[in-house]
Amino acid sequence: VWENKTRILKHSTELLTTQTGLKSYTEVSCKIKITNTKNPAFIVLGFSSKPIHVAKGFLGGDLGTGNWGLAGNGALGEEGKWKKGDTFKSGDIVTLEFSSKIIRYYINGRENGYSFKFSGDKVYIACSLFYAGDTIEILS
């Protein structure tokens, strides 16, 4: 459930766009704190080119074109294809950036040299949390 007043997203069995998917961005930098995770492989943070509300889907590889996501185990889904990225865990802050159709991400502010040219002009911030107790907090 997305709690708009507290900016906290709690465990859900569905993949969701934040703030009920009503706001898209042509440029955005979003900091997300992983406040609790049972299994970081099942937390996926990223972007979608359209509002989504899909039962048990994964951003990036599984949802295909127009979706990009980073899982806590480092699986990186780039519009239908998976590759290896950086891992994150409880307590980490993941920063997602979208600017001029380029996606970048940082974990705890660490520069990693990653960039990906996205197919869409606008994005929605999206995430999935599959275990009871999993929570993230949108910091900015």
C-alpha cells in the first residue's frame, strides 16, 4: 500500500507505480531508503513508461519494453533483458535518476559508471515488494 502522507511503501503482492501512478516525469532524481527487507532479491525499484498495477510482475526483464528495474540481489532489468548490477540491502539508500532519456542509479551515493538509454520520454517511479514486512521510504 502506498501511503502518500508518509511516503512509505509497504509490502504488496503487486507491482505498483508510486503515488497511484498519477505523476510522470521527464526528469527525476529519487532517493529511496530500504527500511526493511526479508529477501532483497524480491524488492525491485525502477521506472515504467506507463502506470502499472500488475500482480506479481517484475520491472525490467519480465515486463519488457518501457520498464527498467534494479533488484536487491543486483539483477538489473533493462527493457526485457536481465544483466548484473549492484546489490542493496536494508538500510541502504538507492538513488534512481532519469534525465534526457538516460537512466542512472547509485547505492549509498557510490558512483558506479552505469547508464542506460531508455525508450520512453517520460517515466513513472515504480517498485515491487513481495514479502510481508518489506518497506521502503521515498526520501525525495
